[in-house]
Amino acid sequence: MVLKLYGSPVSTCTGRVVAVIEEIGLEYELVPVDLTTGEHKRPPHIERNPFGQIPALADGDLVLFESRVITRYLVRKYGKGSHLLKEHTPEEAAAVDQWIEVEVQHFNGPISTLVYQHLFLPVFYGGKTDEKVVAVEVEKLGKVLDVYEAKLSKSKFLAGDYYSLADLHHLTYGHYLLTTTPHASLFHSRPHVKAWWESIASRPASKKVTAALSFTS
């Protein structure tokens, strides 16, 4: 049975799920949801995600929303031979879970604000970047990446010497930060963060996802 993923190829959250699907090698259909017309706020999509957001995944009769929940579900059901969750022992599972949580609680907030200010606000809403907001979020993200730099000086990836969801979940916002904002130096000035990012971005599955993260096509 082919998975159905309801979302947009330029969406960071949709791309997060697509990255896992591509890593595992699953068949899927990306069903477009047009955010510009408010399709995500109306039936039938609102029945898939009651919060009116994307993506939503249909796997047979099961419908899931929240991208990070979907990624874990897909790995547990279809990707057990991978290291993406590394659930062989409680200790290994906790290492991945810890850095998944770090991405949500510390990394996602400032980086998503920066991408919004430099990309989504002007492109979708015709707004103007607020440089005061940008300055605050650059400082926040820099402090987070200082922690990453220290961790990545001891291991190739965040949870250890293996690529996992803890790393993959950074892909889409990281790509947008480096390609659509003037803040690439936040990654590039930290050698271990830079090497980590290059390892993530060079994966075949990552390249497929980031190739679709464009507003120029």
C-alpha cells in the first residue's frame, strides 16, 4: 500500500517526513495542500489534522499529523533495520530522544523565526524583515549552536557516531537558513557544526528533499 502524504514540497514539516520516507525507501504519494487558498483550514484536510496544519499522513486507515510523530512512526513500522531511532537499548534510544527534544525545544524556535523573517514573511505576506527580531534570534541560535559545537567535537552526529532522526529533523530549516538568509555563518563558523551539516546535506535522501525546497520553480 502506497503512503499518502498531504502537504507541500516547500514546507519544512512536510520535507522532514519526506526525508524519512526517502531514507527508508518507501513508496508514497505527495498530495498537494494549497496553503495560499486556505485549503489546510477546510474539509477534508481539517479532518486529517484538526489544527489545520500540514503535513498529514495516511497509511491505510491510520491518519497521523505532527511531522515528528510521523517520522518516528515510519521508522518504527518500516525502518527497523536503520539507526534512525536506535532503539536497541534504553540508553541508545534515550540519546536519540534527547537530541530530538533539543531540536524541538531549543533549535526550532530561533531558526524558524529567522527563516520566517527572511523568507516566508516577504514571500507569502509581503512583509518586511524586522531586524530587531532577527538580531535577538541570531543570538539565541548562536548559543544553541555553541552547545552543538561542543557535542559534535566528541561525536560525528548528535546522538553518537550514527545518523539518526536527531540529525535528520534539522534538515529543512537548516537548508533554508543557509540558502535564503544572510546567516549561513552561524553554521560555517563552527567547524564541527559545519562538518555535521555537510554530512547531513550530502545524503541522497537529503538532496531529494532540499531540491524541492525552492520558491523559484
